[in-house]
Amino acid sequence: MLHLSTDVLIVGAGGAGMYAAVAAARNGASVILLDKSLVGRGGATVMAQMTVAAALGQQEPDHWTIHLEDTLRAGRGLCNEELSALVCEAGPKRILEMESWGTRWAREGAHIKQEMAPGHSRRRCCYVDFLNTGPAVAATLRRKLSEIPEIRRISNVTVIEILVHEGRAVGAVALDINEGELVTFQAKAVILAAGGLTKVYERNSASANMAGEAYAMALGAGAELVDMEFVQFFPIGHLSPRLVGMDPIMWDPFRYKLGGKLLNGHFEEFVDRHGGADFGKYTATRDVASYAILKEVEAGRGSPHGGAYLDFRHIAERELRAAFGPVIDRLLKNGIDLNKMPVEVGPMAHYHMGGIRVSTNMESRIKGLYAAGEAVGGANGANRLSGNAITEAFVFGERAGSSAARAVQQTSIAWNQIAVDAHAEPIRELTSRRSKNGVSPAACQTELQNLMWKMVGPFRTGDKLAAALERIKAMRRELPDLSIGSEEPFNLDIQDWLELRAMLATAEMVVTAALARTESRGAHQREDFPDSNAALEKNQVLELSDGKLRSRWVDPIRLMAREASNV
């Protein structure tokens, strides 16, 4: 078994993981940066084609406290306000740092150009261009990594378990996907930056490799998770006509910049019927827009593919081209002429507000175990404000990396080979077992995705959630009997099996939390409890106790309460 050692081990090499690696290295730590895909090529950041929110104040007067107000309003009373404030206050610094590293933010004259986005009260969302922001910032971070010799980058390695000894994270057991061999990593600190859980849903907009591993690994290591019921469904993901080589969530800037109309199957505007103020404004928040679209579909007024129409035919072609230039030509190559036809859009799983419960230095309750990016829960409450995701990746990545690097200066590693062997043995058995009979892990993934979309999607009921939970638990019991092919090396069945294990664990967390929250709030909508309940303006914390998933309620962390206690 190959054994590697480092100060800081980072699991996941998207935007948050890469930023964490840079921060840890410049604070004096040696770093190993792992990804089950290619470093800098997987995760959500490289997929993002949208804007990045930061109160730069370059387009119009703004301040991070105003950004914070908008973020807390979107979060429906459940934000960890200390984490939210960290994102909003440090966001501008990270944006300007990325510019100094080579990110070419779109400019207007001498300043960075900023746009309005849904839920914001100021024009504060910057971008590279409307279809290339994520790939551009990922490229900047990859270049920065290449300049730092203290960072060792390793691709195609999937982490199986976090190793904990005497209450401290000391490394990880992983599988080299190419060779099919186990690898152990010894570290003074571990940062989980492996993204969210959108792969557990059939209809989703994110990277195909975000299967909830960070949550499953953290829970297994003894960390707490928070707000796992809150999955954000992007309201206007592309459904039809077929779109090749373009992000399914590309329509947001079109809509809020030019005033694209959301129309039902009868070509009527409708968001105002469902609690939104959208007519002529086009700034309804994501949870309101998702709710409105699916309610129209439920009422038989949806578009043919189960969504709504997004219509730009009232916008002159010269205005479309002035705003989006070559994007219009790319759409034409897909057979989409916005001056002549609407497109069909609908909700799809896009982001997860919940995640690992951490302090403001990004450390979980397990010493030496940190989290960054979408793996962190709490900052967004019940609904994330548009544009905050990449900002959060930068800010939390930098904070986790620098915090971990400072902590390891006073840390020695207590390695436990017995624990290593205990975690490694089940995987050895899996990799040595060869059976082509029965159900494949990939087929089970598909079943789970369908189950989650139908039973744990944007609209939920207690009966649906209970039925989903029963099936998920049964699928977890069936894991040992799934068919594993004989391919060697690079056995995709083994990779699918490991992903499925994490997906099932994460799905159980989401469903358990959703069952317990008997109200509707933000992205969590219970049709059997359609109203918000003031008594449930609390965060729900999950942990493993005696091998069982347990939940409890805690009061949200408020900035004002903390400030008052320090007076």
C-alpha cells in the first residue's frame, strides 16, 4: 500500500480546494491536493458560467454590510450570520486577488463591471463573460498552483475514509482509480472541499461527480452536519430544445439583464400568482421562481417538457447581440433563435445550502478536520443568494487553507495503522470480489436519482419522504450484494460503488432532515405544511450516535447577539 505524508491534505480540487491549497502553501505548509477527477477540472466551479457577487462598489455605491443584508434576507432567518458576514466582507478582497493573479474580470472603463442579479439590491455581480466565468477562474487557480512547488497535485484518487485518532483527523485512506490500489495519506490537517450533492438527483445542473462524498466522509469521521434538508433547485435550467456544449443554467443573466419573460403553457406571466413580484422586474428569488413554475405544471399549465417558457421575442435583436454577442451565434448553431422562439426551462437541483458544521476558521468539531466551499453548511440558511457560490468557494477556501496551515505548526501526527487496516479491509474485499450477476452500482445510482427527484424534490410531503427513506435504507443494506465486474485496472464498477455508498448516506441525511422540518421555508417546501413556523426558525444538526443518524435543533448564530455579548 502506497503511503504519502504531508502537512495539509485537501480532498477535492475545484475552486475551494485549489484556493485552500494556495492559502495553505503561502502560510508555510506542505500540501497534497487530491481529486477523483482531474485537479482543477472537476467540481462545480469549472462548470459555472454565471456571475460572482462581491460588494466592490465599483459600479455603484455598495458595502459588504448591504450584501450581507441581502444574503440574510434570502436565507429566511437560518443563516449562520458569522459565516455569511465572512463571505460578504472578504469577498471583495478575494475578487481583487484573483484579478492580480490574472483573472480578467469584465470591465467598463476603468472599473470592474458589475450587474444586478435576483435578490440583490445593488449591481454587485462581476463576471469574466456570461458563459466563461467558472472556467476562467478555474484556469487562474490552476496556473497559480503550478507556481507553488509545495503543492503536490494528484488526480484520479478517490478518498474512502478520513482517519481519526484520539479525536483528531490524521489522514485518509483512498483508492487510486487508475491502478485499483489503496493509498494512505498521513496529514496534520485534512480539508474537505469535495463539493455538494447534486448528483443524487435525476435532473441537475452541476458536475456529474458531486455525489455528496464530503458530507458522508465528515459524518463518518464524527463531524456534525447542518441544514441538510435545504437543496436549492435552480428555477430556469434548460429543458428544450436540445442544447449542446452550453451550461443548462445559462439563462439567468439573460433573464435579469434583458427582462426575459417567464410564461406558462398558455403564454401567460404567472410568478406573481405564487408569492413573487416578477412582472416587469424579473428578480424573483430562486425558491419563489421554482415554486411558481412547478405549481403551474401541477395545475396543467406547464410547457410540453414539464416546465415553463422563457421568452425574449419582445427584445430587439440588436439589444440581444449588444448584451451577449457571440452567445447568440452559439445558440443559433443549436437551432435556437431567441427572436423567433421561446425556450423551455424548469427547476433542477443546483446547489446545497447544508453541509459540514464549522467554526469561522472552517474547522469541524473534529480537530484538524476542516471544510471549504459547498461542503460547508450554514452560510446560506434556507436559500442561497444568487452569485454567492463562487465567492463562498474563494473565501472559505482561503480561510480553511490558512487556518489549517497555522494550526499544523503546533501539531504532530499520531498515526494509527490499526485504524487504517480496519478501513482498508472492506475495500480490499470489494476490489477482490468479482461478480457479473445481479444489479450494477450504476443502475442503483439511476434508481436513487429517480427516487430523489420524484419523492424529495422541490415539493415534499411526509408520505413521500417516509417512502423514500424506507427505500434508501433498503438500498444501503443491498450494497454488499451489488455486481462488480472483473475489469482491472480502472474498474468503473468500483468507482460507481463508492459513489453510490456516499450518495445513499447523503440522501438519507437529506430525507431525515426534511421529514423533521414540518414547515415550508426557502428551498424546503412541504405541501403538507405549506406555511413557515416561527418555532422552527432553527438550524437542524445531524450526527452519528451509536451508528444511527440523530438530529437536534439549535438556534441560528446571530451577529448582533455575539456583538452584544462582547460589550
